[in-house]
Amino acid sequence: MKLAGKVAIVTGAASGMGKAISVLYAKEGAKVILADLNSEGAEAVVDEIVSNGGTAKAVKVNVAELTDIETMIDTAVSEYGTLDILVNNAGIMDSMEPVGDITDEKWDLIFDINTKSVMRATRKAMPIFLEKGKGVIINTASTGGLNGAHAGAAYGASKHAVVGLTKNTGFMYAEKGIRCNAIAPGGVETNIGSSIKNINEFGASRTQRAHAVMPRMGQPEEIATVALFLASDESSFVNGTVITADGGWTAAF
Ligand code: NAD
């Protein structure tokens, strides 16, 4: 097993990619803290993991709240004694608004959930990783964090910021045994569409131009295998970078 004895936290673990990552990590021997606002959904995934012989615990977390983030990291330590792998995966879409139509409130909401949470969880985990001289951080960015045509202004900017934070963290702690990488998924079949409220028709029509050349949608399990590679020692020399997993979509740009 590739993650035997490791302790992992996965945010946004009740659904989509976070769920698939949690299930795969547990199968590979990790003890997993499943953090999600949807605690019922997270509990259901824990039940699935435990019934297959794995070890996992659900924690109700709003990643936009500092105290929730801190409780999440503290729970890993109190339940399983340490933290080895932090997967900052929770995220929501905007409504495809271009900059002319974005409100301050929407911008702040998207950044609090998609970006600030990544900084806060990584900051809180860092003393644990520094003390051990070892640690892995994996951030779910997006191809929208590398290109301008996938969603609205706020989502694209929030994911570009995650890419920047990933690179900075990877470099800063490179000599401390800590690795930080991001995954940039293309279109993946999950429940993220339910976070799109009152879609902006103009913005959506612009993104359609880019979406039209997507070869196919991915499955969450196809992202989980990338997250397993990044969490395991097989990626020991991979640090401060972004792995795109999009079936070839953004090779077109
Ligand atoms: P999903 O909606 O299926 O899962 C996201 C999970 O995050 C849900 O369980 C939700 O309850 C949780 N969540 C949302 N807001 C939260 C909050 N404030 N606090 C705690 N949990 C919260 O979506 P997904 O597609 O699996 O999304 C996972 C990540 O992948 C996101 O960061 C998303 O931006 C990114 N992403 C998705 C796609 C795609 O096409 N699906 C593409 C690129 C990147």
C-alpha cells in the first residue's frame, strides 16, 4: 500500500474529487479526515470507507471559517496523532461573471472558499510538517487557474492565486522535506454545477467557446490517481508545480 500509516486530511470530501481521493487514500492505507460543510455526505463516505476495512473520520468544516480550519487540523492530531498529507480540495464555482458584472460580495466568497482556505490550512499544518521534517500539500486548482476561458473572473483569479501559492510554498519549504503541488483538472463529472447560481449568460457564452473543444469530461477517480501519485513517495522529486489532468483539452490553447 502506497500510503500505509499516513494521516491525511481531504477538504470537500463529501462529493466529487474529494470523495474519490478520500476513498483511494484509505484503500492505500491512509487514515483520512474527511472535511466538508456537508457533514451528512462526509459521514456516508466514511461509512463506505470503514465498511471496506479503512480508517476515516468526518469533520463538519466550513473552509471559509478560520476556527473550522484550525479544528480540522487539530482533529487529525487528536484522532490519529499527526498529519502527513493535506489535500486542499474544497471549492465552488462562480456564475461565469466577467469582471464588469462581479460584485464585491461574490468575489470575497469565491476567494474565501477557493483561495484563503488553502493559505489558512497550509499555515496551520506547517508547524507539524516542519517538526517532522516531512509533509505533503496538494491543492486542487483548475485548468481555470492556468487559462482565462473556463469560468468567470472570480473563479479564474481564485485558482490562478492557488497556483501562485502552490509554487511559492513548494519553493519556500523545499529544503525542509515539504512538498506542495497542485492538480489542474479540466472538466470533471462532479456536483460542482450545483454551486453555480444565476448563471451570467454573457460570461457563460464566452466560456462555451473554450468548452467546445473539450475532448471529454473526466471522472473523479481519474483525478484521485493523480492525487495519490502526488501524496506518495513516487513523486519525491515533484515539488512546486501543477499537474494538468484534462484529457488533452488545454493542449488546444
Ligand atoms: P463537488 O461539488 O462535487 O465537491 C465539492 C465539495 O466541496 C462538496 O462536497 C461541497 O460540500 C464542499 N464544499 C463546498 N464549499 C465548502 C466549504 N465552504 N467548506 C467545506 N466544504 C465545502 O465539486 P468537485 O468538482 O469535486 O470540486 C472539487 C474541487 O475541484 C474544487 O476546488 C473545484 O473548484 C475543482 N475543480 C473542479 C472541476 C470540475 O470540472 N468539476 C474542474 C477543475 C477544478
